[in-house]
Amino acid sequence: MGEAKPCQAMWAFQLPSSLQKHLNRHRAAGNSIGFVPTMGALHEGHLSLVRQSNAEAGFTVCSIFVNPTQFNDAGDLSKYPRTEGEDLFQLERAHCDAVFLPSEEEVYPSGLDSGPVFEFGPLDKAMEGEFRPGHFKGVAQVVHRLLQIVSPDAIYMGQKDFQQVAIVREMIRQAGLKVRLVMCPTIREKDGLAMSSRNVRLLEGQRLRAGLIYRQLEMIRENAGHEPLADLEKRALQSLSSEPGFRPEYVRIVDGKTLRSVGDYSESDFIVACVATWVGEVRLIDNVVIKHSGEG
Ligand code: AMP
């Protein structure tokens, strides 16, 4: 797929130069560009980002690229679901204007170690940073590179990956990029489980029990104003640990901006409860905002 090809109503590009030419025509016509980066295996969560971009931007580009540099576990990378044909179908149904499907060589022409290095201080040390060393370095690297290629007016990302949004916001600031970052709400299954490309790897019994993650986050939200936050973290951790097949890595109640642990509900205007747990062989993360008042 060297050249741009119309995929019925949606355009598909593999080469950055072909995508850029196409986007330049739309910019010249006065359209703003909205960008949704993904790793494919698309579900309603991803499509909600496309719809949000459609509502705000004149032209929406979605990228599908399973970025090797953000996987700290080779097994996780090799098992990552790849469903390109179905993804294209879903994107078209969501009225995405173009899909960008670059190869590794196009994203990293100078090798996997290329690109600027960012310093995130405490933002990439806690939570995911603690359990997935190097993960956010890879995330910042690929999003920076994709933003370089697409040059969108806005980038749409999901709250589901709350720490990732904080990292990308900081990367955009440090790189001085002129792009608006829009954080979109987490889309959930009926039982509250956050939609994730990894959910398809859950065994039937595990899937039936996985709603517990959201129920514990809700438990924290309901009690946060009147019980010590450390007790709530402990209670949620115990509840998750006692579920067969669950191996929680953390339950943390943090400041929504600095991601530092919050000891007391009155300490911050913006508080988020975050969880990471293994369910069998699948690692799931989720979060809910438990307080957001004032400017946040
Ligand atoms: P991924 O393909 O997992 O890298 O995700 C691509 C984008 O979709 C990221 O910005 C995610 O935060 C977002 N996303 C993933 N799951 C959901 C969800 N359940 N609700 C909203 N956004 C999501």
C-alpha cells in the first residue's frame, strides 16, 4: 500500500508523505485536523474518540500502530490483538475521514531509539511507571513522532489511560507543540468494565468477574468524602486480591495533576482513584475521578 487508496468513503495511508499531502489539501480548504492515535483492535472506546473529533474538527485521522517501544513485556506485544480488517470497517462506520497505518520503518526511520528524550519527573515514576518501566518513554516517543507526521490541531485521548494523558500533556508542553489535547470519558461495558483491546483475552469466568474493578473504584468514590483515603485503598486492594485469578498491582488515590498520592480528601481539588490488576494473564487498568472542583 505505497500510495494513498480510497477505502470507500475513508482514505487509508501508509506513507507519511501521502498522508501529509492529503492533509495539506484539507488545511488549505480551511478544515481543522483532529487526530486519534490507537494500537488497533478497536472498540467503542476508540470510536468515541473518533466521534468527538468528528464533532469538533473538519477532518479526522485515526492511526493504527502497535508501538513496540512502549511494551516492556515482549509477550504482551506478541499477544496484542490485531484485527485490521474489522478496524477499518469500524472506522468507516464511525465516519472517520482517514486512517494512517504506518510500518515500523516509517514511524522510526532512524531506529527504535530515535527521537527526543523527555524528563517527566514524578509523572512517570508512580503507578504504571513503577510496574511498566520504560513504558511512558515509548508512549511519549511514538506520540511525539505521530504528532510530527500528522500536525493536527487537536489530539483525542481516553481518560481510561489517565496517566498516559498526563504524560502526553507534559510532552506537548516540553516539546512546545501547538496541539490541543482533549481527554474523552471512559466508555464502559454494561457491568462497568472499561472497554479495552485486552478484554478479548479474558476467559469467560474472568470476564464475568472483571466488573469488580469498576465496583471498587465506585466504592472509593462513594466513601472518599468521609473515610480515610488510605483505608479505602486498602479495602479495594483486599477485595481485588481475594477474587480468584486477580492479582492487583496497585490501588492509588492521587492528585489528578501531579499524580502524587493524596492522603486527605481536602488536600486537593482534583482527585483520581487508579487501579491496575492482573486478571489471569491479562493486565487491566482503570480509574475514576472522585473529586473535581474549581479549576481542577
Ligand atoms: P490504545 O489503542 O489502547 O492505545 O488506545 C488508543 C486510545 O483510545 C487511547 O487514547 C486510549 O485512552 C483510548 N481508549 C482506550 N480504551 C478506552 C475506553 N474504554 N474509553 C475511552 N477511550 C479509550
